[in-house]
Amino acid sequence: MPKILRLFTFISILAITSLFVKGIDKTKIETSKSTSDKYEIQALQLPENLHLAGERVPIERQHIRERMDRELLVNTYWQSNGLLLLKRANKYFPILEPLLKEYGLPDDFKYLAVAESALIDETSSAGAAGMWHFMRNTGKEYGLEINQNVDERYHIEKSTKVAAQYLIKAKERFGSWTLAAAAYNAGNYGISRRLEAQGVTSYYDAFLSNETERYVLRIIALKEVLSNPRKYGFKFEEKDLYTMEKTRTIKVDTTITNIALFAKKFGLNYKELKLHNPWLRQNKLNNKSHKVYEIKIPIK
């Protein structure tokens, strides 16, 4: 190849490479700018009228304002968790809301269930179970059936009724819904002991454990964010939200020796039946007393 042609080829390759590199650099710069423009971590403007069950949060008090700000920040900028809570709330709130109304509990307490379990039927490290996170002894004390076959802490309707009973009794005892919510976390005795020792009668005046100090304000923060998701930067469409599958209810007053085989009678497998009846804890139902159980069957 003539020298002049080789030189021309070399110069051409350098020119093309230079343009390519500049293009990459430009793309990187534009991408960087685009990302920072779309994602900003901003301080939040605290609403002046935050309430739990009609009881106002005194955010004009500095230490309350700082604690409230903390819970709002955590529940705003933990985006993946917040979006999951919004999706699950669309599925479970239509069940909880009429139950809370029926049992005489303020609607705001559906957010207590969110704070307790994130609307998941899991058992905590301390042994609290179900959406409302009842301990075994407390559940039995309030009449829930809890044994190897059946654990009604996982029964959304029955456990919601017990949660309402507990909170209403705590409200009658302490005189406010905020203290009732605190007692749900720390126990009636624990709250009584702290109030008496400190000579106070308000949740916002009491010096409590760090967990209970945060607990009530976390409920309020969850209420604020889940009630105003777009205000806090959550964007989604209706189709993105979870929904509850339609079911019908059958009554059973006999022993079920094999729930997997029982499910097949309805065109279901064991997993499908369990997902709608998490209170059934084993692959059998001992029922020597012929108690009537209501089992949900998904409609396909």
C-alpha cells in the first residue's frame, strides 16, 4: 500500500475514534445530568395538621417535630418499601376498613397494621404472628384459637376484631388513642408504669422506650405518606396495585384428614387454598368437637 494511502487511512481512523469517544463522553454527561435532575433528596415540609384518630400531633414542640420528621423521611425515602406498602394497602384496606368500622375502631388504625406487619402474614422474631402481630398468650386471652392445626392470629377477620377489642379497652383505660396505640406496642402495664412514675397523662409528654417513642409517630407517618403518595413522589397506575382475588366461603364442621386432597375437590392445590386461609397451619384439621369453620375458596 502506498505511503500516502496508509497515512490517509491512519488519519481517518483517528478522526472516527475521536468522534466516537466524544460521543460517549457527551452521552455520559447527558445521562448524569438526567439522573440528577430526576432524583433529588429533599428536606420535607412537615404538615401542620397531622392527626391520629382525631388527636393532633403537637409538632410545634421541637423534640416532637424532629421525631416526626424522622419517621416521614424514613417512610418517604425507603422507596421500594413504600411502593410495596401502597400496593398491599390497595389489596387489604378494603377488607380492614369495614371491619374497623363494624368493631367501633377509628379508620386510622389500619395504619397500625401496616406499622406492625407491613400487611404480611409473617411471624416476628419475638413470636408475634399475623397481620396484627399478636403474641400467643394475648391471642388466647382474647379468644383466638391457637394450636398445631389452627392459628386464628392469621385469620384477618377474627384477628382484626381482637385488635379492635384490645385498642378500645386501652383507650378506655388511658383516655386517648395515642396512648392506646403505644400500649399496643409496649403493653398496658408497661405504659401504666411509665405514666405513673413520670406523673404524666399524655403520650407526647411521656418518656418511653425508643421503640415505643417511634411507634405512634411511625403510624402517623405511614398514614400521611399512604394517604398522599404523589405528594411524596410515588408514581403508579391503578394496574400496578395488588388486588384480592374473589372468593366464596364454605362451612366445614368435620375433620379434614388431608387438606391437599380436600383442596382438589374444588379444583385447587394445597398452596392456593393456604394462601386464602393462612390460619390453617397443617395439612389436616382436627375437629373432634365439630366446630364450624369457614374456609375461603378462590373463584377462578
